[in-house]
Amino acid sequence: MEDEKKIIEDIINQRRLPYSIQIVKVEGDNYTITNNFGSTIVYIKKGENYFLEEELK
């Protein structure tokens, strides 16, 4: 749970998100999250940074 809070804080700070998020699923370095608007987004961690799945295609 503590790790999840740190991951959420890292994503919010790095991506400068103005809304809250919640982790739904973790698969390796892929993090599926939902935001408070109900959208589901996948972030991929590369090094110390988080990228949208679409940014890496």
C-alpha cells in the first residue's frame, strides 16, 4: 500500500496531473490507472519516468 501511494505521487508530480488517480492493475512496469473522471489510462515506467502507453508506440 505504501508503494502504491508513492507510485501515485510520482505519476501525479511527473505528469503534472491536476486530478487524483487510483491504481487498478500493475503488470511489471505497466500501471493501469483510473482518474476521478472515470477514464482508464495505462502508464509505462521507463527508468524513473512514466509515459503514456500511446507515447511509446
